[in-house]
Amino acid sequence: MRRNDRWRCSNPECGGEILVLANAKAFSATNPRCSCGNLMRKPYITPKLNTFEPEHGSDFSLEDPRRTPSLPDAENVQLD
């Protein structure tokens, strides 16, 4: 368990909740148990969506022009 982790009892009638004040040195593969006997879980936190806004408007390209091979123009290609 890590400092400032919040755990809530999975039993809605119990409503038990703990706040971890210090990091635990021992590791357990299972969630902690409440005093009522049910497992405790971390509350669900909705993920935040980060959007990307290009700085230079709509002419932004993900390709690096220095790494893109230059191809010959179709008009200058001679076929044998």
C-alpha cells in the first residue's frame, strides 16, 4: 500500500474507509480486508482525456521531412 491511498469497503452497508498514512514495506497480493470481513477496494477514478492541439494549425505532419525519402517525380521517370 502506498501513502495517500484510499480504500473503501465493498459492502455498501458497512461504508468503512481507510486512508494510508505511510508506505507499507510488506507486499500483499490481495486487497486489505475491512473490519466487517469484506474486501476493500480503491475507489474508481475516471480517467482524464488529454487532447492534442497542433501548434501550427492544420498543416501539421507526423512525418519528419528529414527522414522521409524523396521520390522522383512521375514525369521525370523513364521506363525502359
